[in-house]
Amino acid sequence: MPRFTSPPSQLDYHLQVWELARQIPEGRVCSYGRIAGMIPPPNNMDPKSYLAFGPRWVGGAMAQCPDDVPWWRVVNAQGKISARPHAARQRELLEDEGVVFDEREKIDFKKYLWEGENSESSQQLSLPDDFK
């Protein structure tokens, strides 16, 4: 499988990620992998490769997002906040919105996961459980 360090059209991809992140309602979260699954793979990229690299690309987009994007609502596939300098602030913002963390520092996806506004009409990829 070839390595794709960034999407072919990085700005276009980031714009799609940011638009999806803006749709996550207050008090809900979405995973990097689920957001990637809502965006079609770039042309000439097989879905298996996209599933491997898409979540990383979403992470890259979130690291560079504009101020109007609720970055704190995007978490990893385990329902946890990924380790980084702003992790404590992310948890604080989520808790302020009513999101509860369990004793393992996880968010219950059954309760808080946002699955997308029009999931039946979107071009979502079939995601393995560890991406949800």
C-alpha cells in the first residue's frame, strides 16, 4: 500500500473536514475516522488506502482549523481525547457542553456520537468498528 502523507488537494480536503466539523452539534462528538468516512476518497485512491490515511488527514485539518470550527468535538476512535498540548482545554470545553467522560477517560459513543446529518444520503465509506 502506498503512503499518502497528505491529500492530493490539501486545502480542498481541509475545507470539507471543517464544514463537517461545523455541523457537529453542541454536546456531541465525532471521530476522525468517521469524518474521513463522510468524505469520498480522492480520485485514483483505493478505499482501503483512504481508510488507512483519511483519519490522519482529518487530524491534520483539525490542527489547522479556523477559529469558527469546533475542533474540540472531534476525538479519536476510542472515544478519547488524543494526547496533545490542548487536551485539557478540549476536555474542559466538552464537559462545558455536557459531555461526560467515564473512569477510563472515554466518551460513550452510544450517547454522544454525531453520525452526520444525512448519513443515508452521504457517500460514507463502510468503517471498521475501531474507526467509529
